[in-house]
Amino acid sequence: MVLDRPGTPLRLAELPEPAPRDGQVALRVRACGVCRTDLHVVDGEVEAGHLPLVLGHQVVAEREDSGERVGVPWLGWTDGTCPWCTSGRENLCPAALFTGKDLDGGYAERMVADERYCLPLPDGIDDLHAAPLLCAGLIGFRTLRAGGDPARVGIYGFGAAAHLVCQVAVWEGREVYAFTRPGDERTQAFARDLGAVWAGGTDEAPPEPLDAALIFAPAGELVPVALRHVAPGGTVVCGGIHMTDIPSFPYADLWMERSIRSVANLTRADGREFLDIAARAGVRTEVTAYPLERAQAALDDLRTGRFEGAAVIVI
């Protein structure tokens, strides 16, 4: 499924067989998660590295040379030599290439990927449920870690990333407070089912001050809202690659050593740690499956919130 230019629907196409170059492996795609970042690329809010482009960066695939099952995440290549790569921060590499943005991704039957950035997957998680772990799970996990060691965690925007990180936070013994669109009782019930101690609308105040607030909704206006609900010394972490502008707010809301920070991309170390935790914690992925030719429908349904959890394209 090919994106020809931003703002247009994906097109079903027959492309030449992808041929691996040095350091790459040929893969047969088994499943690929659908991410809100894909929508940002389709809408032109995140610029595609080339067009036409095959989207998809939560890829469960089988190596054609060995049959090994691997996961291909958003981070697809780094130079390995810059100050960020050599200090354990490859997620900030200025030369990095990203799967489904700069490199053709997993909305396809076959693809190629850098062997170094193919992650081993736990045996106990099937293809359908493993796919969302590779971005929604990984970014959610990195966002949680960026919040420090919070006892009370607020999660704004309870979609694919949130429903996974909620389970990890609960497994680690943290209290989770879920914020959804005002009046969205269905999603609030879903959050409570996953272990949230409280769930309400973004127009409500939590019953207790938060130690960290994780924002997955791409809505900048939630940043000052969340900031008002974190305790002194608390952190608001923005977990998305794109967000609307953050409105101004009084300095008093930031005072008392509160902080706002962003999360960018992921590292392979994040992948190894999170996938291990997901298996041990028994993280349950709520998925809706779509065939490859209905990838555009999956994106449309994601945009309008027609499903809980995550969408996955199954090849």
C-alpha cells in the first residue's frame, strides 16, 4: 500500500521485489501495526523521506535467510559515530533514518531492513499482538521512563501506546489515572479494566496530584492542563512525534520544579528492555485486524477512534 503524496489515500500497488544491500536482510512481512505517526506522514505533518512511500514501522516479519521472526521498529538506521550515538542516545542521531518514513516499511508483503535494527521477539506473543509493541509499546515505555519513578501516573489520550504502558505501570506497582475525551465512558471503562485506579475526561481533575503526566494525544492544549495536575517536582512528558502548538500559561503553573519534556524515537536498548518486560508482565494488546488492502480503512478508523487499543495489518 503506497502513499503517492500527502493528503491522498494509499494505493494498492505491485512493486519490484526489494533487494537487500550490504548489512540489510530480506523479510517476509507477517503483520504491521498502524500508528498515529502514519497519519502524521499521510497528512504531511511529518515529512516523508521519499515518495512514493510504503508506510509502516511496527513490523513483525520473518527473515528469508533463516526463518527467524524479528521486529522492525521506527528507528531503522543511525550513523553510529555522532556524539549522540556514541553516548547511548542513538534516538537523537541527526542522520537517523526511520522505517515507514525514510525507508519503505511494513504495509507490504516484503521489505528489507538493516540487520542491526531487527529486534528479537518473545516466543510467547503472536504476530498480531506483537506488532503494536514495536512502537506504541516502545514509545509508551520510553515516555514512562522519562517521567522518572512516579508513584502516580496520569495518561492523557488512551489509545494504542497508553493501553500498553498502563499495563506496565500497573505491573510495576504504580497508580494510573487515565484521561480521555470528555464523556468517553467506553474508553474510561477500558482503562479501568486495564488497572487504572481512576478514569475521567481531560476536563476533569484527578483525585490526587500526579508525579508524572504522559501525553499521547497530539493536542498541545493538554500540556498546561496536565501541568496544573502534577505535584511539585513532577514532570509532563510529551510522547508524540507531532503535537499542535502549546498555548501560553502562567509561570506559577511551572514553578516548584515542575518540568515539561519530550520523547523522541527510541533506542535498541529500549526495545530489548521493553519486550522482555512485556513478556514477563503478560501485557495484553487489544487489537483490531485489517487485511493489507484495507490499510487505508485502518488509518481512517484510527483517525476517528473507531476501535480500542491498536489496529494491525495482517499479511
